[in-house]
Amino acid sequence: MLLSWMAMKMMDPMMDEAMTKMMTEDYSDNPFLLVTAAEKLTPRAAIEAAIRAETGMELSRPLGSPNVLSPWNKILLNPRQLFELPTQSIQQISSKTVIGPKAKRPLVLDIPIMITGMSYGGSLSLPMKIALAKGAALAGTSTNTGESAVTAEERTAAKFLIGQYHRGGWLSGQEQLGQLDAIEIQLGQGAWGGAVEEPVTYRKDKHLQETWQLQDDTRGATIYSRMPDKNTPQDYIKMVNSMKSQYDVPVGVKIAGTDFIEYELAVIAQTQADYIVIDGAEGGTSSSPPTLQDDLGLPTLYSLVRTVTWLKENNLRDRFSIIIAGGMSTPGHFLKAMALGADAVYIGTIALMAAMQAQALKVLPQAPPSQLALYNGRMTDKLDIDKAAKSLANFLSSCTAEMKLAAQALAKQAFTELSLDDLVTVDRDLAEFMGIRYAGSARPSSGKDRSVQHSQTNHYQMQDAPLQ
């Protein structure tokens, strides 16, 4: 009590002085000016301005843009109760998904939630890459090399490993590509605004140098805006088809979502690719300039809808599996994406958060949790790999369990049965754009509809006759 009293007595004059100054001084000399400036600029803009003023260099912000424009919360799923009954048992519901079903060796996953490309060296530490691979394997899904090369550690830990044939060139050749369960030709990334030149710096690390096949005296490497020696769309078409002719696993193309997405898809449609990855503007990354994160690209939801619409309109939907990426973090997001036409979703930032889980306490509050995971993090040695893997697997299992409950309410027996009919929106513009119902409009009750409902009701009555 005494200490509390003394503290209050010491603070009282300071508070009086501060309040007097705020209540009496002109704005130019008033500390409250910081509040109005923060309201105008936002704290993020003020801090980023200070960092720019300190360094004179482009900024490098981890984890992607806070500018989330995909209106997932305005879309709801449609349960059934009487005219159509819920699925009887949750055990009947299949969560399996197939990427590249027409490939000689399709990628068959237990769940449609996949770990996105986050590279060893360019993004994450080797312990975190191993943890993600182990966690994905426990859940029966895939992980992804990102813009790196295959490491023996990640390949051993992963059940299914997708490798990115990327613009840096460190993953190439039969020795590397032959180890993969799917090949992803990476031509763009949402959090980088598409495809730009990305210098990659790293600390002196013999393991990484050997993995990337760099010279001992090299202190940096470059991911280019284009694939080397590829100068026309036709060059890319030939490259994809050449890759497809050499390997039995699914071959896909990854691009960032932009307002030119239909033009990009028209080029991909000329290839023999098995799948397409669309990375929305809300996607994450280990580091990229805020302008590329916040001001370029197309939000994830719009990217997905326009992709599916274009493929359907051109009778191409059955040719390609679709994986959507960018800012999705909940089972509801995943279900809605699949109902809109995605075969699977990629997750990144939320997977890292799940993997680190309680281990984040090892570095807080002295450092952000990212220091446990990033390649250049100062505390990567504190990560318990097996614990992180188990935490990620638990997260994926939890998501799948909730998705199955939702699918049961939707009267589905498989996630692959989800469709636009399972969605409704409270936004008229979204309803028109996505081709789904507007929640404010009653469903038609024509004679035909009543007849269909009556027939369905009779069917269920016969099935459940003992209950009457």
C-alpha cells in the first residue's frame, strides 16, 4: 500500500503538467498532436516512415500485407435440415483431395490443406522447414520447398514434397526434380506483387551454400523477374511442356493474382500443366517491400472466382486442379474456397503460428515469434522441432474436424462435393460477381420446386418410416 501511495504521489505532478499542457497549449506545441497524427497516418505508416528515414532503403516487411480485402466474412455456408437431411455420420465424410488426377502419378492427399512454399535460406530456418515437413506428414498432406533446393533433411521428413522450379534456379536437374511428388513452376508471388528481382542475402552457412550450390565467397544470390533465357510467352509454354514430358508427377504453374488474370490463364491453358496455383495479394512472405504487399495485385477471393469462371467459360475446368493461396487462416475460409471451386488451399503464416504455438513464449517479449522461424532469426536454435511438428499436425487435424462437421450440416459426403449452391452472401454485388444467392432474396417456391421438395420429403419419410 505504501509503495502504491508513493508511486501515485510521484505521478500526480507529472500527470497534472501533462494534462495542463494538453488542455491549454496551441496544437503546434501540444503532445496531443501525436494522437491526431496517428489517426491520420496510422501507427504503421508513421513507423515505416521512420524506418525509411533511417535507412534510405526499400523496406522488407515479414508475413505479408495487413491490407485484407477478401470479404470472406460476407459469405456463409448453407446447412440443410429437413428438405434434405444432414449426412448421417461424420465418418462417411471424405477429406481426400487429388492434385493432377490425369498425371501418371497423381498427388493424393488426406486433406485439402497444404503447406505453401517457404524457402530454406530465403525465408525459413532449416529446423522450421523440418518441423513443417514432419507436421504435414503427420496430417497426410504436403509441404513445399519454396524458392530453395531440396534438402535431405526436408525430403526425409516429408511424406509429400512439392518443389518449386523457380527464378533463382537452385532447384533444377534430374537429381533434384526426381525427388519430388509434384513440381511447381513458380512464376510469381502475391506478396511480391507478381515477379520482381529479389536479392537474397544470408549469413555464412556452409550447409546453405552447398544446398544452393553457391561459391564459398558468395554472400548473396538473386531471384530474377523472369526465368533465365525466357523472353516470350511461348518460351514458357515450351518450358512447362518440356517439364511435363520428363516427369510423371503433377506439374503446375504458380502465378500471383492480378487484374490480368484471364490473360495469364490463356497462356497457361496452352500448356500441358496439371494444376494452377493462384497466389492472392494477401499472401505472406518472409520479407518484401510494403508497396508490393499493399498496393499491387488482386485479393485472393477475387483471384479464385475469376480463375474458376474463366476456366469454366472456356471448358477447361476439368483440365486443371486449382490451388488457391493468400491470407486464408480458418476452416471456414478453406471450405468457402473449395465451394468456390478450389481443389485445395495453401497456408503459410497461420501454419507458422500454429507450429510455434506455446514455443513463442521462449522469445517473447524480448523478440517477436518470427525470430524462432526465419532463417536470419536470432533464436532459431530454441525451436523444438518435434513439438512444432506436433502442434502443426494438431492444427491441421482440428481444422479438418471442424470442416467435416460443417460438411455434415451441408449434407455432403466429401469436401469435393462442395459447390456454389452451398454459399450465400449478404452483399448484392458479391452475389452477382460470384454467381451465388443473395441472402436477402427468398428462394422461389414455384410448383416445380414444391414438387421436388415434396418428392424429396417422401423419400426421406419412407427411409425413416419407423419414426412416424
